[in-house]
Amino acid sequence: MALLLSLLFLASALIFLLKLNGQRAKKTDVPPSPPKLPLIGNLHQLGTLPHRSLHSLAGKYGPLMLLYLGRIPTLIVSSAEMAEQIMKTHDLIFASRPSITAAKELFYGCTDVAFASYGEYWRQVRKMCVAELLSIKRVNSFRSIMEEEVGLMIERISHSSSTGAAVNLAELFLSLTSGSIARAALGKKYEGEGEEGRNKFADLVKELGILLGAFSVGDYFPSLAWVDVVTGLRGKLKGNSGELDRFLDQVIEHHLMRPSDGCDVGEQRDFVDVMLQVQKDSNRDIHLTRDNIKAIILDMFTGGTNTSAFTLEWVMAELAKHPNVMKKAQGEVRRVLDVKANISEEHLYQLNYMKSIIKETLRLHPPIPLLIPRESTTNVMIQNLHIPPKTRVFINAYAIGRDPTSWENPVEFLPERFANNSIDFKGQDFQFIPFGAGRRGCPGLSFAITSLELALANLLYWFDWKLPQGLTEEDLDMSEAFGLTVHKKLPLYLVPKHHFS
């Protein structure tokens, strides 16, 4: 009897020890983490420019790093190899989005494309957006719109060049991109309507991008979401969303009051017309509410306005800082165009060095340096490291673009690195993902790149550029202001001189 009891005791002890060792193994079988503080975890380590702070931390803790941001376990991905694991190998597991306070408030409960949860609604809405607005065929059909808007910008710059005054390129580029996307998606620019017309709307969209990057206590401490009211964030979100909502109602009402064929005389069927038709069609796989339509319009504007405008500003800032690169690019554009003032698709195809400049700028200044966060839906192992469900994931495109294992002299602006190689930003080369990759990659890539190339080619063809008097290349401030999209902290002013005057 004593022997039996002893054996039972030993068996129980052995089972206990095996379980204990298993638990310890599981605890260590996770990505490395920096030391954290009680309650706040690693929040204090984000700083004012999180993409830079996380890049620095990854240098110490590795390309797959687990942080605890308040109550939220958060995976930080900082290399091409790890990004491929998330966006390709396990793309389906990481295809969903976490709940984000600002996105819920601004995008009508996240019923847009960028922030919607992964599922049938998201699939159908994304399919509609690509087919009716963002496909290569549709983008080509908008080319005349882009050319006209670029022409208006060139006229404004020409007027300034005659006075020798510096121009605010940040303001010009925001006007250009908002005008182009408004005409493509809404059918017109809505100038003079509402409070201050299109310029007011562009400012609201820019503010929206900043609010999406603002710190929300509720995002990291769900039980303390009420603190966002005290800090004023809730008030700012409601103010911005309220003004945008009134504008979007105006857009929809204008379309509903048009003739039964959906178009005024001389107007083409636009994206809002398409969505209103989908709303009426009971045979569709998707039913769109009025708020859904507003969310999708806003999504197209946010993605098509801020990202393109800010990227164009970074391109011109880098060229102003590297005048030899600018001179070489101008030589290429003027040689290809010769005396032809109109830039065709064939011309753009030949501007290889200019395309390399855009790529190099996107490598150093990805429009969304921390790609819109994903969230794991189930347990998954990545290189023998356990990632539990409901883990938030930030892919640091900024860090990946500056990774010395992928790029030689990674912090230098060298467009030549893209000469004679096939690296592209379409989501297949994970060392270069300014527009993301996989299921949640940016669907507006074709629209963004076409508008960028057309605008930049015209800027380089028509004008010679210099810094305002008294400034040198070394003086040019390249500081960043953080938001969902990162832009120059100080707007870029350059002095244009008409090359053909």
C-alpha cells in the first residue's frame, strides 16, 4: 500500500513538473521584448515619432519584437523576411484589423476599405472600389482629369515664377491631389460649396490623417476609454467627423438630384453614381447604407489625397537637398520630351531615372511608415515563436526601407540603386513595401503612381528650382510630423524659375 501511494505521489509530481516546464517553455517561446513598466508596458518607448523609436528598438531586440502597449500585446515587424511571414505566408491569419477609436468615429464604424474587418463586406467593397475607380483601365480613363489638374498647378507656379517669390509646394500639392481625386470619384471639385469649398474639405481630410495617428488612451486601455473625453480627443474626432459628414451629405444629395440617368449634361458617371446604383440593386451580394457610402468616399479621399501630396513634397525636398540629382532628372525629362509640351504615357514610360527618384523617396519616406495595423485571428508560429490571437501587428515600412541587410548605404538618397533592377513597390519585394502587400495592400497604387509621375515630370520639365534666398541644402529642414501619414513638419517652399522664359 505504501509503495502504491509512493508511486502515485511520484507520478503526480512528475506530471506537475512536466506541466510546469511546458508552461515555462511556452513563456519563453515568444518574440523578444524590451523591459516594460507596470501598467503602461512599453508605451513610454514610442516617443513622438514611433516609427523611428521602434526602428531603434529593433536594432537591439530583433526584427520580430513583442511590445506591451498598455493592455495590448503588439508585434513589431522590422525586416523583409518577417514582413513576408505576416503578409504572405500567414496573410490570412493577419488579414483583420484591430478596433481603433479614431477609425471607428471617422469611418462610420470602420465600414470603409482600409479599416474594415476582414470578411465578405470588405471583399465586396474592395472589389467594387478596384473595378470602378482604381483599376489600371479606370485610372487611364482619368488621365485627362489628372492632366488638367496638373496644368492648373503649373499655371499657378508660372504666375509665382514671374514675381520671383517662393511657392508653398505643400499647399499646391494638396490642392492638386484633392482636385484630381474629387473629379475622379465625385465627378466635380465642389468649389465654392459648403463653408469654403474644396480647400476646406482638403484641410479636413488632412486633419483626419493627423487624428488617425493621435494617441488614444482607449486603444491601449479599453476600460479607460472615457479618458479620451477628458483629453479632448473625442471632441476633436466628433468635430472633424461632423464637418466631413455634412460635406459628404451634400455630395450625395447632389448626385441624387441629378437626372434619372445619373448624370448632368456633359458629366460622366462617377464613383458615387456607381455606389448609389449598388445601393438600389437588391440583387447585389452587398447592401450599402448611406453611411457605408460616406465611409468609402472618405477612404478614397484619405488614401488618394494625403499620401500622394506628402510623397510629392518629400520628392521635391530630396531633390532640393540634392541638386545634382535634380539636374540629372531635369535633363532626362527635357531630353525625352524635346519640344513636346504634353507629357504622354509613352514619355512617362521612358523616364527611368525619374521613376527611380520616386522609388528612392518612397523607400526613405514611406507615406504610412507604420502600415495600418493588423491583428492575428488565431494562434500562429513564426520561426518557432508563438503569436497568440488578438495580437496587434505593426509592420515598420520605415525600418524595412532602411535595413542594412537589404540596402547598401541605407540612409543615403541614391536613386541609382534602382537602376537596372526589378525591385518594385507592388507587394512582391518585401524589402520595399511603401504601399503594403498581401490582401490588405493598398488598392490605389496605380492611381497614386500615375498622378505622382505626371506631376513630377511637369515640375521638372517646366521649371528650374532653388531654395529661398539665404538657405543652403544643409539648412533644409527634413523634420517629420507624425500622423497616419507622415509629412514634413515645415511646409516646403521653393523658388521656381520658368525654364523656357
